[in-house]
Amino acid sequence: MDKVLVEVFVPVLDRSFDMFLPLHLSICEVLTLLKKAISDLSDHCFVADDDTVLCRRDDGKILDINMSVYELNICNGSKLMLI
């Protein structure tokens, strides 16, 4: 399988979104896609900036933008947070 299904929680919206992430993409690329998708899905209530980061929801650890989804062991059911 080349994609994983994750839950992305956005605290500013108090909403979660289920997203498929390609394993080969870097977190930098994923972040770009998520910012656009969540902005669109929230009718542009979510406005990302250069400080927006993706982290693990369970421990708050910020994900390294230079590593891929696969390298970070993100798998089906992983819970992430966009802040």
C-alpha cells in the first residue's frame, strides 16, 4: 500500500479530518497539501502561515519536514495535529 489513512486534528477549528497521505512524500510536501485541503474543507476558516507545523497528537512532537511519511513510521490510524 502506498498511502496511509490518518486523522488530522486542527485545534483552531476544533475539528478532525481523515486524510490519505502518500508514504513517499516528505512532511514538507504533506504540510503544503494539508494546509490547502483543510483551508478548502473549512470554507477558508483555517488560514495557515509559515509557522504552521504538523505534529503527533499523542505527544506533541513536531514532525521533521525533511523526513518522509514512511520514515516517520506514520501508519493507518495515526493521529496528527496541525497547529
